[in-house]
Amino acid sequence: MKEKSLLAHEMWKGKIEVISRCPVNNNEDLTIAYTPGVSYPCLEIEKDKDASYKYTRRSNLFGVITDGSAVLGLGNIGSLAAMPVMEGKCVLFKEFARVDAFPICINNNDVDVLVNTIKLIEGSFGAINLEDISAPRCFDIEEKLNEICDIPVFHDDQHGTAIAVLAALLNAKKVVKKDFDIKIVVNGAGAAGIAIANLIYDAGFHNVVICDRYGIITSDNASNKYQEKCAIKFNKNKAGSLKDALVNSDVFIGVSAGNILTKEMAMSMNSDSIIFALANPIPEIMPEVAKEANVKVIATGRSDYPNQINNVLAFPGVFRGALDVRAREINEEMKVAAAYAIANAISDDELRPDNIIPKAFNLNVQNLVAESVKNAAIKTGVNKIKKM
């Protein structure tokens, strides 16, 4: 795999390129596309900033922005080393949702520098996708940008993952014939884990416990203000280990580390249990072991097992929908709507323990997500225009 990947990237010399949308075949073409003809849209934009959506590519263009501090499972490898991942993300946006994306790798880890830099280039884009930024800084950066920017700012590592997990949970709940009051344990209190806990709670799953490497998060062991909020919101007066939290639970959602969930721990859960073991490349528990523990529904983040929970099901359609109505933000209602769109792509007749979420290459899912996100944006009043 290593040799194959390096050879392919060397051959491609980048996975994206800029292609002209206008002809420049003669003097007249040149005078319209560039000087002096280009001055007229410039003057229109000077009078009305929103005209930039009409006269430029801004309506379908957004930035994929990183500081390289949490790249895949590689850690803080720096902004330049993150470029292949950012290019790859841009490819996915184009192929899955016809969205033009541009990679921007900022060589600085300071929260305020990142926020100010992104704010200064906001006018070049219709939306911003934050990518591979470490927690808890990612929360601070997204919060600050959403306060000062007039375009959507979306950290996919948080929300794309949370949307895909919620979609899978909605269908898994149907398979095991349980309701919203099921007890859910989320293990991993970083960007993805906290976002998952918040989104599933907003969707109606209120019996949530969130853990990290030290067990159930409390005000005493929380490592940042966001974990402390989780301790108050979800865990209340609970304390103990992950093993303690799992007793008589219905669902385990792991975004943590490989092989931390034992067969015995899985067996302590209620009957017809659900496990989403999403650590990559090694899940929190291997599906074969989970089956031995009589787990009813098992999902991973891997493509070589059934029920792959992949955020590519979410983020292209979310941005497509947000751009199409020129949304000011991507709010919780839009995220929940996206999750339901993904879940409903599988009919009740097709649902079974090994088929709770659509395949990543089911491109119709992105259309369903985009339409649902548009409708939710309009319903909540964050759209600037009606549907395109």
C-alpha cells in the first residue's frame, strides 16, 4: 500500500487543479474575461458584497482549512505535511457533491492567529470546512469563527462524524426494537466524541454517558471546559470506569483507541446491544469478538466489515445544501435533518443487523442530504436565498 500510494501521488502531482470556465480564444474573449470587461462585475460587487455570489465562483467554492495539528491518526505533523489530506478532501467534495474546494494549510497553531487569518479570507468562499485541528482548540476556533463570520464554518471531524453516527443509531435502534430512552456510552471525549454526544442528545437520546481514558468524565477529571460541560450535561453525578459505565447499557459508541473494549465488558451490556467501534485502523473491539459477546448490531469505521460509518455520507451533501440556500451557518437542526436523510436512505424492509447505513458510494444519499439540509436551513431562517 505504501509504495502504491507514493507512486500514485508522485504521478498525480496533486489531486486537484484549476480549470477555466470561460473561453479565452480571441481578443474579445480576453477583454470580457479580463481587462477592461472585468471591471464591471468588480464595480457591482463594490456596491453590493452579495453580488460576489452572482459574478464569481464564490457560490460554489469553499476552503478546506487546517493547521496540521491532528492529521488522521498521525498527530501534529505540520500544515505542509497535511496538504495531501486536504487535497483528498477537496476531491471528495467535488466527486460526491459537485462542490469546488480549495486546500489552505496555515503554518500556525495559535487559536487567534487561525481565527483572524480565516476571517480575513472569508470573502473568497461560500463556506469554510475546518479539518484536522486538534481538540480542544478546534472547539474554540469554530465557536469564534461562527460568531464573526457570515458564512458557514463547519468542523467535519466533529460534525460530519456525529451526523453519520446519528444516522446509524437511528436505524440500529429500529433493528433492535428499542426507543430513544436507551442508555448510550460514548467513549472518547475529543472532537468527535463530544460532538456525537451533543448531536444524539439534540436528536432525542437523552440517556448518554461520556467517558475518556480515565473513565466517566467528572468535573474533577475533565481536562478542559468542554469536557467539564459534558460532565454536567450528560454524566451529572456519575463516576467510575468505562467498565462501570457499560453495565446494563444498550449502546457503545467508540471514537477512542483500539482493543479497549473486552468481550466481558460487551457481555455486561443489555441484550440486543449495539456497538459502534470506530477507532481506526484497530476498532475498540473486533467485530468477531463482539459477535461472540452476542452483540446484535456492530459497526466500525472500516470498509472491510459491514456497516461502515463514514463521514463521507454526510459532509458533501451538508455543504451542497448549505451553499444552495446560502446559509449563514450550519445549525443543529440542519445536522439532525442530514442524519435522518442518511438513515431514511435505507427502507425499513432493507434494515437488518448488517445493513443499518448506506454504502459510501451511494451518491443518491448526497442528494437526499442536500435537500434535507436546504429545507432545515429555510425552516430555521438561516438561508439568505431560496433553493437554487
